[in-house]
Amino acid sequence: MKRVSLLSLLFIVCAAVCPVGAQSTEAFDAFLDKFTSSAKHQYTRIKFPLKSPIVLLAEDGETERSFPFTKDKWPLVGSEVFVEERIDQGDGSIYVSKFILVEPTQRVFEAGFEESECDMRIEFALVDGKWYVVDAYTGWYGFDLPAEELNEAVKHVQEENAAFKELFP
């Protein structure tokens, strides 16, 4: 009888501490390491289309055109992209890359010259215990790219992606 009571108590404690369906949360550093070292994994951890579209100017220089940021436009990123640093360019300008937001369920990484617009911004969110890219801005599709040249830029990104996939399938 004593053994049954002890097992019952153990079951009750475990049920209270370990609820059914509880998920473990993926560590961000482990996620980022795998994300940047496998093209296949990277594509599975991006919520396409991203929240923000690609916005470019039409040929008239005034009309904005929006394009969904879809998988075919994503430039695969390696670990070197997420190095946090400040680089003095020697001409008075400083290039900064760092996580500007580090929260338990959200991370934002930005890179660009100080006192200027960013060249890259990638937003990560924790969804059901796993990290995903949910939004991004990249210089590949900067506002200075004419909308008429988007297809050529996408073609170039896809060529770069093919090289990345050879190294990091």
C-alpha cells in the first residue's frame, strides 16, 4: 500500500510540473547555428511570404511598387552575416552589425552604416517553441533598385544561393 501511495504522489507531482503537451523551447544560438549552416533547414524556418513586402520605385521615380518577399527572393545567409561588430571604414564612417533586440520570444539583427539607413534587418520570432524568420529587409532589394530590375536581382540572388547550397546543403 505504501508503494502505491508513493507512486500516486509521484504521478501527481509530475503531472503538475510536466503538463501534457508541454514543449521545450529551442535555444536561439543552437537554432542560428543550424539555420546558417544548412540551406534546406534555412528555408524551413522562414515564414514566407515575409511580413514586409519588397518596395521599389517604378521607372517614373515616384510610384512605389510592392512585391511579396517570397522564397525565390530570399538570399541564403551564412554565419558571417550575424557577427556583431563595429568596423571603422577609415573615412569617418562606421559599419555596425548587431542584434538590436534580444527578447525571450523575439530577436532583431541589423547591419549598416551609423547615421544611415540599415543595409539588412532580419526579425526572428519564437513560434510554438521554434525560431523562425518572420520579416526581413536586405540591400539586395533596396529602395534604390528600380522595380524594372527586380527580376535581374532575383536571378543574381538565386545564383548566389546555388553556391551557398553547394557548401551548405
